[in-house]
Amino acid sequence: MSQFRKADSTVYSVFLDMIEKTFPELTGYSFGLLYREKIKKSKGGVILAEVCRPGKLLSYFAKNDAGKPFDFLIVVDEMAWVCAREKDRIRIMRHELRHIHISDKGAIMLRGHDFQDFYVEVDLNADDPSWCQKLVEVTLAGYDQVKDGQKDPRNDHRDKPEVSPVTKDPVRQAKLPIDEKAKAHGLTPESKEIIMDAAVKSSYAYRGKDNSFKDAVESSVVKSLNDLAKEKGLLGANA
């Protein structure tokens, strides 16, 4: 078993929802979302998830679909994610994004906890203050189950058919004229959803400084649309 693999749509869905509703200032930054397939501990505790900035060496390998290095990597323990309730998945993602701070001048910082957590997170989790410890216990039980040769709880999760990671996403909300752009590139109407999903992923590689988010995403689509069409073999007769 490898150490890491790309996260699936359940992680992307929670991530995109958090960016939209809670951390709009992170819109436009490039994120790589990964599963860790082996348990990681630090100071005797289980690491459920962590966020980091790729260094020069890691940036060489950690690149998005546009070939540019990610601004951030979020690594989630797959066993913990599979065992977590939906509300706990939100707590995990919200906590990791809370580490990221963008200054007024655009400088990127990863900040530490106020103590073992963030004060704001304690308030948000007041309805279930021990959620993290309970999830750690369930996660450890899952790893013990695998160690004992029993069924891996992650298998059912992995066997589920992949679905689109977004139902409400920034690209669709921006109401970009995807149909017109697809037609201009000779794409068939059936390719719209493929183009839209690609736009969602590529949009996080672009950091809108002077332009609005819509403009940044639209420029991303214009730049990559033709190459995507060729790659997918979706060029029409007018291409």
C-alpha cells in the first residue's frame, strides 16, 4: 500500500463548501487534497489531518492539472475520514483551513493553534467538545481491525462510484458562458460538464489579484479549453 493517494469527491465537496461559505479569502489559491493511507502520530497523538506549504523539492512533484505547484497541500487520514460523520468531516476541513492566513499584502502564513486548538473552533464545536477524541478512538479501532486481518472499513468507501465533487461551486455560480466558449473551440454540447468540472479544478490554480474571481476563472477556462478538448477527443468539425 502506498503512503498517499489523491482524495476523492467527498473531500473535495467539503473543501469547496468551506472555501465558499467560511474562507472566501482563500478562493483562487491552489490546493492539493490527499489521503494518507497509513496512520501518523505525533507526541503520542493521532494526526487526523494536516496542512502544509510544499517546499521547493515537493513542489517539483506536487502540481495541479495546469502544471503549476500547489500553494497548499491538505492531507487527511483516510481511515479517519471514512469513519467520520459528515459534521466531523466539516470540522476537520475547517480546522485545517483555519491554519492558513493571508495578510493584507498577500503574504501567506501558516499559523499555529491558540492552544491545542483554535478558540473559534472550540466555540463552533461547543455542541460536541469531545468529537475529536471520539473520532481518534474510532480511527484507531479501524486500523486495529485491519491489523487483525478483518475487513478494512475503507474498502466500501473506495468501491463506491465516483461522483462529481461539486453541486454548488464557484464556477457555476459565476455563470460563465461555457456553452459559447465550448462552441468557439469546436466542442460538442455533450462536453459541457467535462469542461465545467475541469474549470472547477483549474480555477484554484489562479489567484485573482486585480481581477474578480469570475475573471480569473474565465481566463483559466479560455487558456485550457482547447488543450482539454484535444486531450479528450472532443473537438468538433469546426475545430
